[in-house]
Amino acid sequence: MKILVSLQLCLLFSLLFVVTINAQDEANYMSQLLKALTPTPSGWSNNTHHCNWTGIVCQSSQVVAIKLTQWYTP
């Protein structure tokens, strides 16, 4: 379980280091993140914009922070 969480955190940090990204790319990355997280965090769905997901912080419709501490503890 710890290895899975570590791998997921590596994915998250990789996403955060992307400097320039268009809206479609961001939506694709967030969709991939949604598929990678098990269990799926509540409030996360491909039916809603990722900026409305619990723990996702956006500014001007772009992700600036991802907070998963309520689901995954280190």
C-alpha cells in the first residue's frame, strides 16, 4: 500500500512540474490521475470539471495545487 501511495505521489509531483500546459492537456492529465488513484476520492468524476473536485485548487481554471491529505496519509 505504501508503495502504491508513493508511486501516486510521484505522479502528482511530476504533474506539478509541468510549466506550460494547455487546458486540454491539463484535463487529460487530471483524467489520468483520476484513473490512477484507488480508491477514487469522493467528489471526483469525469462528469465534472476537475477544478470542482475536492482537494483540487484552481486559479483561472488551471490547477495550482492538489491536496490529497484527507484520503492518503504519508
